[in-house]
Amino acid sequence: MSNGDAVRTTRVVRAVALLSLMVLNACGGAGATRGAGVPRAFITGTPSMATHVPSPPVKPPVRKGSVYGTVLLRGGNCMPTIESDEPSSCGEVLHERRRVFVYAPPLRWSDFDGADYEGPRRPHRVTTTARDRYSIPLAPGEYSVLIESYSGRPAMGSPCSSGSYCGWVRVLPGRSARVDLELFEGAY
């Protein structure tokens, strides 16, 4: 080994030893000392050297937004009748508690079997109030909002054309987005 190699090896050994001492001090291991008034963020490796260990960055809390709205359920008998004096119940407003399903990312037309969604994704859920309203806090992002059908499955609560997102809404941090849903369950 040449003289230059020996010097480099000595420097590497000293650097590894100093690094080991700093790690031990940071972990409170053997030889760890703290002088009076020295902040915890400082590690003393040698009396002449102090190294600042930065704290990990603190992420600001994500401000949630929300989605809210009303659910209008219509039902009744829409079958043609033969000369009846009774008024038709077709389109009658139903006041029933229903679940509202919120999916991220938004669902596409191709995700549906008719008006119902039968896919594997798990939604956020909330139940409407007695006054047919709902509200759900959500992280910022894009979502699809569906209503529980008579069969209990998530269904489109408004028209959804081919190729578009169904019940789509964008939630912004600290903001509320309104999505009103309407579902017709009349007999034909």
C-alpha cells in the first residue's frame, strides 16, 4: 500500500468513527452528552464541533371540503288506467331516508349496469335526514355521488350521458359543493 493510500484509509476510518459517534449521540447511546442549555436538535461530536439535525418537515393539515345537497325521490303508479276518477300517484314525492354513496375517482358511464353501479369500489356513505338532505366531509378531489335505489344498490341520481362522468363533483379545500339528486321509482 502506498503512502497516499494509507492517508486516504486513515481519513475514511476517522470519518466513519466520527459518524458513528454522531449516530450514538443522536440515539442517546454510549458517550452521549448534552451540555446545559444545548437544544436537543444539536449533537455534540467533539468539543469543537456541533451539528444541527433538522426536524422533519411538518405537513400542514389538509383542509377538508364537503358535498351536500337534497335527494328528491319520486314514485307512484304511472300505469295507464281505464277511466278512473282517482288522481294518479305518478311522480308523487316520497320522503324516505336513503343512503348517498360517494366514489373517488369519479365513475364513468361504462361502470354502470343500466342505472345501477355494481362494481368493486368501496364508497363513502351517508344517510339522508328526515328532510331529504345530506352532507359529507371529504378530502379535496373529484367524486361521483350516487343515491341508493329501491333495490338497495347505488344508482345514478341524475341523467348521465354516454362517455361522461356520472354525478361528478369537485371538492376544493375548505369549500362545500352542492349536488342535488333526483331518482324516479314509479311503476310503469
